[in-house]
Amino acid sequence: MRRMTSTSRELRTIGVVGLGTMGAGIAEVFARNGYAVIGVEQSDDSLDRGRQHIEHSTGRAVKRGKLSEGEQKELVDRIELTTDLEAVKACDFVIEAIIEQLPLKQDLFRRLDAIVGPDAILATNTSSLSVTEIGTATSRPGRVVGVHFFNPAPVQNLVEVIRTVVTEPDVLEDVAGLARSLGKTPVICGDKAGFIANALLFGYLNHAVSMYEGRYATREDIDAAMRFGCGYPMGPLALLDLIGLDTAYEILDTMYKQGRDRLHAPAPILKQMVTAGLLGRKAGRGFYTYEDADSPVVVADALTPSPDDEPQLVRPVRTVGVVGTGTMATGIVEVFAKAGFPVTYVGRTPEKVDGVRASIERSLDKAIQRGKLEESAKADVLDKLTGTTSLDDLASADIVVEAIAEDLHVKTVLFENLDEICKPGAILATTTSSLPVISLAKATSRPQDVVGMHFFNPAPIMKLVEVVSTVSTADDVAETTRALCAAVGKVAVSCGDRAGFVVNALLFPYLNDAVKMLQAHYATADDIDTAMKYGCALPMGPFELLDVVGNDVSLAIQRELYLEFREPGFAPAPLLEHLVTAGYLGRKTGRGFRDYSHR
């Protein structure tokens, strides 16, 4: 049954114009919550297709036990289907979900304006067009609002409610309450191309396409990096294939024309792929190749890595050295020891060395308590550990991984020492997340043996390792490092030696864009976080994540990206700089974008 609404005025009868996938889904959502719905299409054929969409969708819900057959019949009976636009005359709320073309939408709103009552609310489900321009086609632009459902509408919880400069406050209140009555989460934002979710999402997706187009990393590695490094449900290129490359191109093009932000100018390869008909899943080919049109099943093509190309330990790795005693170093020691490698780790003092062993013991005890580790395995892991305060004890290690402070001078001195101490052929790896790996390689007489091995925090849990090759790194070193990652249960992705590697280069400009959005008072931090969690299924909203990472860390990474690429859009948002200056660094100081002091 319909939930009680919190609106100042109850909206009872709903009109839905356009019954494609999105419109039919919107009609279903309203009918499912007890509303009487009038669905309008322009032809009998279109009407039949709309009816089929609704029947198939509700049929799936019956099969999954989400609806009974009786409830399905009641739901379908609540939807009156017609080709007569005049049928929406008595509706309190009419939403359109027709083709994304401004002249067509304006013409529809002109006609609706002459049909509905003076208090009716007219809404557009546009994902990229100007709600203001659509509203000006009516005599009542104050009663026009954007109500952007996400696909599939029956499943996705987010609804973006878009206010124009003339939208009446009671209209916003009524529509937000209406969305809540559907079990949806509304967020309110201004009328700017892309609104919240698409504006932030498509800048990130476009950046990923540019990374692929420049052959910085393979499609598989770009997608794996964001899935395993950030916990995203899909990689950016696979997501573009799902959305449709033609749709993505149109959204980016509209955003660029409105905002003139170069980061929204569609990557050239997008236009080429659209022109060639490589539209993604719906066409059977996009960045990936699919079993058939509309199939989610990816099949091998000319770009798919062959199983025969699985990386091998070309250089033997039997013993591992780790330099450092912080959280990251301790986690890396635990990862190697659990995988059966003898590990010698080096700290500056006996107390720090003992601290590593104690931390690993605590971690193992927790794993045993949770049933994730056998009691007998604890002794085996601890037997693999050798702590020392002398770098000279790394002389026989096959690979040494440094995880000390992110300070180029300190790391350079360490690599000079390792060069003198380590045996010929030993791999020297750095876990740096922002410094140039080549600068450390240059400090040695064996730059071909130096590689980046960027673990993510916490290392025992996070699956991703970015393997960073410099212009000097030998192929067998990169391959051995990738194979070693697999041997310790990690997913390795390969990339070149430039600021941010894959994950940070894609993640932090997106976070910076979110800060700029907040700074412009376009939407609240809560609404932006909600939009990205519910609209894009991300594990955390941008401001939640910034406060966890630390605004000082985020600012440092953003500055590195800006210095490396000289891209104006990468310049750190002034609001981020001001928060850091004020000491509002996030959870660790009790205040960042939110105040944690009383929680």
C-alpha cells in the first residue's frame, strides 16, 4: 500500500508520458506504491511495448518472490494506458520520459501546460538537458521541476530533484515528499548539466577513457584498479559499455557545452567508437566484446590477455625484505609471511621492530577469532618473521620492498644504501603513492631492477597492487613483480611512472570536483554523498571518503596531479586548501567536511 507522504499537499493521480524502459519503470514504481497512473505513448505500437516492459518487469518480481500474482494484477490495473495526452488532465503530477531532445520536450510541455490544472506539477526526467529551458515553454515555470530517476527505476533508490531559479519552494517540498512516499531517497540540486551524480560520474569516466586512449594501461587493468582499489561495483570502461557510449557522449557533450570544462570534453575515441557503431553492450561491442547484443557476457577478442601470458616468476623470489615499521610496512610483512615467504623486516629501533611483530600477532589473533585462520597457522606465519635494525641483513633478499615516509630525500638515501647492500639481480621495490619511481631508480647503479609496488591500505585486506614500470624497468622485473602479487593473493595492474598511477589519478580529480560542487553551493555535502552512494552504488560518498583519507593527504595528492599534468581542472579546490589550513583534516582531527567531535 501507499506510504504516507510528508508533502504539504498529497499528489494522488500521476501522469507518465513516454513508456520506454525508463518511463515504464517510473509508471511501475508509482503503481507499486498505490498511486493511480495514466501512462501515455504516441502510438499503439509504442503503447504495447510499454505494456510489455511493465509486464516483464513485474513478472520478474513475481518469480523472485518480491510480488504475488495478485499484487502484480493490482499493480498493472492501477496503470491506465492511452495514446491520448488529454487523459492527464486531472493529474496532480505529470512526468515525461521521452527522447532526450530539447525541442521535443519543450513542445510536450507547451501542450501539457494547456491541458493540466493550474496547481499541477510538471516534471522532466531528463538526465542532461536544462530544466529551466524546458520550463520556459510553459506559462508556469515555477511549477516545473526536474525529477531524475535512475535506471532501472523500480530498483534504484536515488531521485535527483532539480530546482530552477524560479521553482516554487512548495513544489520542491511536494516532490521530495512524493519521492519519499515511493521509498526513494531524494536529493535536491540546482539546474546544471549532469546534476550531481552524472556531473561527478562522467568526468571520472571520461578521464578513464583518456587513460585508455593514451595506452597508459589496458582496459582490464583500468577496470580492475577501480574495482579492487576503491571497491567500486564496476570498472569505468565496463560501466560505459553498460550505459551506452552514445548516451555517454551526449551527456559529456552537453556538460561541456554548458560548463566549458575541458575535463568534460568527450575523449576523441568516444566519438570514433560511436560513429563506428561500437555503442557498448546494446550493440554487442564497445570497450569490450559481448556474446550478443544486449548480453552482459564478455567474450574474448583481439585485446583480451591470453592465459598463456600469465606472469611468471622469471627471477626467483624465495626471500623478501621490507623496510619500514608503519601501518603499511607491517601489513606488507604480514601479507608475504601469510603467503609462506620468509620475511626480514628492518626498523630504526628494537622497539619499532618488536611493534611490528606484536601488531601482526594481534592481527592473526583477530583472524583466528573470526574463523578466518586456523590456530596452527599462527605459529607458521610468525616463524617466517625476522626483525632487525640493520639494513645489511637484507643482503640475501630476492626482493626488498620499502614502505617508509613519503619523503623523496629519505627514500633516495635508502635506495643508495640498498644498491650497495643487495645482491645483483635483487628487485628493489617502492610503495610510494605519489613520488616518481624513476627518481629512486636513478639513485642506484641498477635502475632496471627498480619498480613501483603500490599496495593499498590496509594491505592484508585490500586486493590491489599497482605495479609501476619506469622507462628503465626491465621487463622481467615487472613480470616477476606481477607474478609475486598473484602468489600472495593480490590483483596486480600495470601502469607507467606518472603521478597518481591509475587509482589516485582517477579518484582524486573526482573528489576535487565534488569539493568544487559544494564550494559553489550547488548541493549539500549530505546530498552529494547520498547521490554518489545511491545513484552510482559507490561504497562511500566523496566527503565521507575525504574525511577518512585525510584532507591533508588528499590535498597533497591533488597538488602532485596538478603539478604533473598542468590541467587547470586538477587545481585543488580552494575550499580543500582552506580546510587544511584551518586544521580540519577529517576524522583524525575530529573535524573535516563534517564535525566528528560529538559522535
